[in-house]
Amino acid sequence: MKIMLQGVTLALILAGKTQENMNLAQTMVISALIVETIIIALALAMIVSIFRNIPSGDIDLLRKLRG
């Protein structure tokens, strides 16, 4: 997923350079970086939550977390 977001970032920069509108391209890249940071933070929070509930890390015990 990270590689896809980096590809999008490069595409946005290239589009901004070819359209001669780097301000818009930079704004879009910053927005993409913010979204990427939020996704990573949510994934990390889920991992921490799993290890708090199941310290052994047994994958079979994850079924009891279904809501």
C-alpha cells in the first residue's frame, strides 16, 4: 500500500510540473501524506489493541474479538 501511495505522490508531482501548477500538486501531495499517516496510525492502534487483549499473539484467539 505504501508503494502505491508513493506512486500517486510521484504522479501528482509530475502532473503539477507538466501543468505548471506546482502549488496545487504540493497541496495534493501533503494531503496524501496526511491520509497515509492516519492509515498507519489506525493500523498501529489496531495492533496494540490486539496485543493488549491477547498478549500471547495467538491468531486463533482473534475470533473472539468479532463484534
